[in-house]
Amino acid sequence: GVGVRPVRFNVRTPVGAGILQGALVTALDPAGPASQAGIRAGDALLAVSGHPVGDTSSLKKALSLGSANGSTEVTLLRDGEELTLDVALHPLA
């Protein structure tokens, strides 16, 4: 499992500035798939399988869409750098 809360960032890029929304990871199950894929507390989840994540409900919706191969790409922001990780999906009990 993953605990998150909504977060907004002011970002600057070479072409301008804007606001980025995401879900800040506040807690992780150390044995869970997110942790095993390399997601850490303090990461800001931006998208799951290309679907934007701005809060807990959008994260749940994106995860429910899943992937046919049992894993999904998670785009996150860590220390100002955007990363994409492959996370195995486990069925909810």
C-alpha cells in the first residue's frame, strides 16, 4: 500500500513556468510493489499509465485502469527530476 496526499508545485522550464499537480507519497509498505519498484516517501506521483494523478481518487482511478501485462508505468518527481518506473500491479483483496 501507499499513503498519499495532494500536492502542487510551481515549476520553471526553459519555455516558461507553470503549476504541476501530483500525489505526494507519505507512507509505503516496504514489502509492497511500489516500494519494490523504487518509489520512496517524498516522491510526487504525476501520472500512472499516462493518466494524470492529482489526488487520491485520481490515483485509484488510474491504478484501476491497470495494464494487460500486470505492470504499469508510474511517472514521478524526485528531487526536481522526473522519473518513470515500472510497477507490478497486484489484484486488490
